[in-house]
Amino acid sequence: ASRTDAGGMATTLTSLVLRGRRFHYAHVGDTRLYRLRGETLEQLTVDHVWETPGMSHVLKRALGLDTHVLPDFGEGELLAGDVFLIACDGVWEPLGQLELHRLLKLHDAPQRIADALVEAAHAHGGQDNATALVVRVDALGETGEAEDALSDARDLPLPGKLGAGARLDDFVIEDVLHSGRDALIYRAHHEKTGQRWALKTLQPILAGDANAACRLLAEEWFLKRVHSHYFPDVLALPGRNFLYFAVRYHEGATLQDQLDAGQHFSPVEVVTLMIRVLKGLAALHRLDIVHRDIKPANLHVDPAGKLRILDLGVARCPILDTRELHAQPGTPSYMAPELFNSAEASPLSDLYALGASGYHLLTRKYPYGEIEPFQRPKFGEPAPPSRTRPDIPPWLENVLLKALARDPAQRFETAEEMLLALERGEANPLLRRRTPLIERSPAGAWPLVAALSIALNLLLLFVLLAS
């Protein structure tokens, strides 16, 4: 619906995609998406309206309201019998949840349900446009694109350890770029084109491990989906005979390599790097993919200064059911506090990791000290980075500390929001939130509370005795 109170024309948008055995939605505004499963009607979207009294009909996010649209995304598993309803406020507002539930159960045919909803909205005094779309899942489809991509190649054999000059399909191996706990990465060139590629496969010890194979192929699938120059290009390999994938090889070094070589990063350089990483993360998060291992060692800069985000080996996307190879994916010193309490990784934990990376590039320290694997750290408040680097401007320090907040709710909501804070910089600085004592130091707050309680009791006793 158009909104003249938005300073022009604006509209809401709620879209629903059903594919395979999953559903996905994007949402901005106050058109709602509901799901009826069995006897339970659930509102899946959140209205983007102001919560101030008298402002509940004023949109704060909509198409046409801002230059950049920030929709919400969601997804879930489909079950046969699910009924989805997309309804504008001209339907859900006059009817309410109970009447919506009753009408959705009244008929079997989706068109009859939609007609009944609109008629009931008008009968209940609705004055706004009334639009309802109803979809019922009669049966589940086959597996989707992601599952197909994983099943096509996961049974291929591993190439094993290869030396210089060995051939792998159409590639000639030059040397080993990386040999880790799970992965082997070779530098190779294509024998026909001469183009250099990095070939990633699994260590021979993982031969026959279906889960490890799925995770390797999931990384390839993520890179194919993201379509961003902040990630390496991946080569299609329709006729491969072994389990591996190929990404374009670029000269250069990771930011960790540069730190190890003694590189000194200025605040301006770190802001520029973080802006580029955030643009890549925004593209990734829009696809509902969480990287889970953002750190300087996974941020590569080529000789032309172009940054690329590497290693989606532990990335997570809900539509892919891949089991973890290890109990705690990620690098502890860059992991958000909630991850140590078994919380699911999220875009907010990626933003925390980027904040920790920026902090480390500037100070060569970690926000909460270096954390060893399997350690259970205690998180207080990170030391302001300006204590180590006085040249860090206050606005940048505030951005870093907001990204590093212990409470995810106190961080930036999206990569785009953090990107905007960095791009505006000193022209529109972010004000630092003053942390209450009870949050800064819970143990230190209780003596103060106890002292105040004793003082009040003594005062009350004095008043009683005096009277």
C-alpha cells in the first residue's frame, strides 16, 4: 500500500519462495506472513512500524522510504499440510489473530480462504485496501539445488597427496599452498589456458568421510551463489573425476601475513579494509550464509589492493544440513561471547569477528585477550583500543566497541548498518553507549547495592527511634 506520510510514495513487500523442502521469505514493511501448521498459527514476520503511541501505522522501513532497502530474511523447513498467508494490514488488523486462525481452517481451497478473509475484513469495518494470498503445501518436492550440488560429487575419490608436476584432471600441480587439519590446497595451472587456480581438497585421512565431503562441496556451492568480487571466483568443473574444487589464484598476502611481516596499519587503512569486508559480508548474509571464521588470516589483499574474503569451510547456511567436523568451528580469539555458550552463529557474530579483526590490526591485541581452543573465557569489557593506539579517533573506537559488545542486541543489527557508520565516520559519529555498572561488573555492583541497602536500613531505624 502507498504511504503519503512517508514523504512521498512507499510500499510494503513480503515475498515467499517454496523450493524443495524449505521455504524462504523476504520482508519489509507491515504486510505480514503467517504460517498455519496443524492447529498453530504463527506470525513469521515483524512489522516495521514505529512503536511510539500514535505512530503504529507509520512505516520505518519500506520500499521507497530510503535509498537503501534493508529487508528481513527468514527460512524454515516445509511440512505437508502447511498453509501460508500473506496479508496486508487491511486484512490482519480488523480481523485479529483468532479470526484469521478460524477462517484459515474454514475451507480447504486456498482461493476460497483468501476470498473469505477479504470479505470478513470488509465486514469487520476495514477501511484500507484488503489483500490476502493463501498457499497450501499439499506434498513436498524433491531436494533443492543445494542438495543436488552436494550429492553430485560427494562420492568421488580424493586425489591424495600430489607433488609438483602431477596432474589432476586438466590441472598441473605446482606446489602446496596450505596443508591443514582437514584441507589440502594446491597451486596449479590449467594445462590448456595456463590460468592459475587454487585447488582445494581433503586430507587423505578423510577418505570415505561423507560429512567432510559434503562440507567441502558446500563451500564450493556458497562461492558459486555469492556472486561478489569480494570472494574468489570459482570454476565450474562438470567433468571432474576427483573430489576437489577450484578458485582463481591471486598473488598477494593475507592481513595476518602482513601483520607477521611487521606491517603497521593506520586507522584510515583499517577503516578502508573493514568497509570492503562489510560489503562482502552483506552479500553473504543476504543469502542467509554466516561465515563463522572472519579473521585477518582469511582476508586476502592482492597487489592491486583488492580485498577478498577467503575460507568458507566452516560457513553455515540453514538450507544445507551439514554436520560440524569439529566441536567449535571458528577461531576462539575472534569468536563472539555467545558462541562459547552454545548459541548459534549469526550475522551478529560475524560482525563481532570483524570488530575483533579491526581491533587486532590496530593494536596487535585481542579485545578480551588471546583465547586458547577449548578454553571457557570470562568476558568483561574490552579495553578501549585508544589506550594502545592514541591516534584512533573516538568515532572509530565507538564503532569497534559497539561491534564487540558482549550482548548481541547491543551490536550493529546488519552489515549495512555497520558499513554506514564507518562510511559516515567523523561527519556523523556514533555515540558510545554508557554501560551500566551492573553490566560492566556484575560482581562489583553487588557491594554497592548492599552498602546502599544497609545505609537505607540505618536511616529507617534512626527515623523510627527518633519518633
